[in-house]
Amino acid sequence: MKNNDILKKLRIALKLTDQDILEILKLVKFEIGKGALNDFFRKEDHPKFVEAGDQVVRNFLNGLIIYKRGPMEERKPNKQSGHSDSEKPKRTYGQKKPFSRKPEEKKFSRDGRSKNWKKRD
């Protein structure tokens, strides 16, 4: 499926007009003319057909999120820790946790033989 097909299907499914699509693109500060927009919706064999790039579709989808949900709210600092959720405290790598498990007994001697191995006479 090509980018033009994605735009066409979303336009029909959401019942968007050209003006709606231009408003959606303006929400993400992506300016495009009405004529250029119509070139995306032409048939592939039309001489003025233009293939929609990934940037157009990406900006349209990001604008559609803002159009449907509204702008993203600022994150408020967490009252308990004093920092917001996006600012995670840095990990300290120098501190090690104490080893709580008991080490398993070795099943083999130094020469690689099992401790239960016996020589045959």
C-alpha cells in the first residue's frame, strides 16, 4: 500500500475535506497548498499525479493526533520525588547489591572429573 492510498483511505474514513487536511497539517507547522494536496489524490495515470512522501504522511498522522485528541499537556513534577516522569534519576553503577544466594557446590574436581567418579580396577 502506497502513501497516497493511506491518505485517501484516511480521508474517506474520517470524512475529511481538503480544508480539514490543510488545518491538520498546519497543526504540526507543515504548510502545503491546496493544489499540491489535490495532486496526492489524483489517479496514478494522471499527468499531474504526485506520490506522497513519508514526510507528508508522518506530519499528517502527527497532526491528526493533535486534531482528534488536542495538544499534549505539560507533565507536572511528581510530588514524591520532586522530578517529572520524563526526567528519571540517573543510575549509579558503582554500587553493587550484596550477593544473597548461596553459591552452588561444584560438581567437578579440578581435573574436570566428577567427584562421584571412581576408577575401575
